[in-house]
Amino acid sequence: MVFIGFCLPVDAHARTVHILAASSLTEAMEESTRDHDVSLRFGSSGRIAHQALAGAPVDILALAHPVWLAELKTQGLVARSERPLGNRLVVAVRKGELPALRNLHALHTANRIGIGSEGTPAGQYARQALGAVGLSDLMDAKLHQSSNVRAVLSHLLTGTTDAAFLYQTDVAVDP
């Protein structure tokens, strides 16, 4: 799920629109804003929320977790919010490296598993999934943490990890 926050009234014809967005939205945001005067910055939801809290110029926020949006609303930085998009957390493997994973228990064959840090929505969702099937303690030593899902994807593609928790949109960018 993507949570959009509108921070200020925007007159798009008068100035550059500043957008802070979750890393998993990079391609979608670049494509959808190509013909507009925008400034795009990407990162983990926590990082971009902290940038907004610290006073970074922002007109539109696109976050992957509702907690950060709620914090920005509490601070009076979000005038209106919507939930227009969704995404799905998946486990991806490098082609030819591991047999197809039919469930989370099959991750025991992986040596290193990419996961977002505890402060990232993808990392939180992945840890919840592992906990729900009783694998948190068994997999903990195999987890390789990264600051955002694009870094997790990079580790998978370079072979640092042989499986990774990613959003479906990230896998679609570079399967």
C-alpha cells in the first residue's frame, strides 16, 4: 500500500513541485512526472519522513507505511492524505541460484536473505511474515539488512544475497 500526503496547496504552474517518495516508486514516479516541473527524491519511508520533519521542501509525499504519514500529520505537515496504490511483498531469488520457493519454509536453502532494516516498511512486513510462520529465530542469522528495498534488490542482483524480500514492483523492474 502506498500512502500519499499532500503537504501544501500546490500551484503546479507557478513553481517546481517537490516530491519525496519511497524507493519502490522510482520508475512509476519518474514516468508519471516526466512532462512536469518536479523535483523527485527517493529513499526509505522513514528517511524521507525524517527529511520532511527536518524541513526539506516537500509538496507531495509517497510513503510505504501509514505510521510515517500519521507522524507527519501529527506535526501538522500533511494537509490531506490518500491511499491510491497497493503493492505486494514477495520473496525473490536469483535465476538459477535456488529452486523455486513455494513458501517461506523453503528459505532454509538460502545462505543470505536480503531484507529491509527494521525501520523500513518492507523490513517490518517481512519480519511479520517470518514471525507468522515461526521462522524469525531460525532465519535471523541469515538476514542481510539494507536501508531500502532498492538496496535489497541490488544485493540480490550482485549475488550478495541469494533470496530477498522485495515489493512486486521492484521485481518487475529487474526480475
